[in-house]
Amino acid sequence: MNIKYVEESVLNKNPLGLIKTRENRFKAIYPHETKSSEDLYIIIEITDNEEIIIITLYTTTIERRLRNYAI
């Protein structure tokens, strides 16, 4: 995974979806950098100091987003 693309996505792009998973933790969904059939999921946490911490990231097919989140 291209870390620069991940960083650019989190800091400057609007996500396709944003789901709160628990207090201060979110699942952000972005388009995959090179594969139009996949989405990039980034789990982030926002600290009390308003810092963004990337917990994990993974890719999955766009059908999952369309089926589960109806965005």
C-alpha cells in the first residue's frame, strides 16, 4: 500500500463513507489508489489532542460497501 496515498486520503480527501466504530475511532472508506473494483478502508483514531492515528488499513471489494453501507 502506498503510504503517501493513505496520508493524502486521510488529510485531504472526502471519504466515500465514514462510520463511527467506537469513541474517537472511525472507519473511513476511500477509493483504492489503482483498483477501481476495490475500496480502501482506513481505521483511524482521533486523540484528545486532535491527532489522527491510523490504526489499520485494508482493501475490499466495492460490493461490500454498496451492500453493507448503501452509500
